[in-house]
Amino acid sequence: MTTLKNQAYIVFLTILILGLTIATAAKAAQQLDIRPHETADECNPGISQIRVTVNGVSFGGMLTVGLYDNPHHFLLKHGRKRHVRIPATGEEHIVCINLDQHGTYAVAAYHDKDADRKLKRQKNLLPGEPFGLSNNPEPVLGFPKFSDSAFKTKGLGADITIDLRQPRF
């Protein structure tokens, strides 16, 4: 009789754990609200595109990469030429964005750890989540300049690397 109770208890615990696991996975999938227009383009070294390698990403949430071409609207939401969101699954990610024309661009990336689609800010308005810019400029007080992160594309585009900086609290 005791063995039957133990087996029933084990089955109950297994079902409970399985249910919690499924609920957690469903919540995580729901949190990653990546819309069709936000997906990265397929990386192809034979076509003109910006290939961004982002280092310093941890597991969980999503990585957001924004492409800018206007110095007057740099880092402003309405100033993005394109933005891409992908699940954050490891230390390094490669994100590709097809180019419709060559020009001068800058790229910003951040790890949206809680996948709420917003860059957390500290009280001093500096990023509160891992953040980086093309050319990896040294942090300065004030708003970063487009010219410090700008690069030109030609031929098959550009390959750039962004090293995310952890926020300092």
C-alpha cells in the first residue's frame, strides 16, 4: 500500500514539474515578441549587407540591433533605418542586414535581458542593460556622436564587431 502511495506521489510531482516547465517555456516564448519585420536577413557574403558580430551577450531575453544613417536622429527610436531582434542564446551573435544602397551608417546593439522591447536606463540615463556601438567608441559623458560610430559601406557591404559593455551601477 505504501509503495502505491509513493508511486502516486512521484507521478503527481512529475506532472506538476512538467506542467511548471511547460508554463515557463510558454511564458518565455510569449515574452520574445519578435515581429516579422524585425527578423534578421540571411547572412550571405556574396551580397551587399552589413554583417554585425555582437560579443558579450548572455543567455536569455533578446538582442536588439539598430541601423542608423542620419546623424541628427542617431539613437532615436524614429531615427532607425532598420532594427532587428533575435533571441539571445549565447556569447556571440552574427546579425545580417541587407543594404538597398551604400552610404554612411552606424549600428547600436543592446541585450534586452527581460525581453520587454525597451532599453532600461539608469537614473543618470545611461543604459541599464548591456549596450554597444559600432567602432566600439570609449564611453563619454553625454549622448554618443554618430561620427564616433559611423562607417562607410561599399561593394559587399561591411563587417563590423560590437563589444557590449555592461552597465555600471
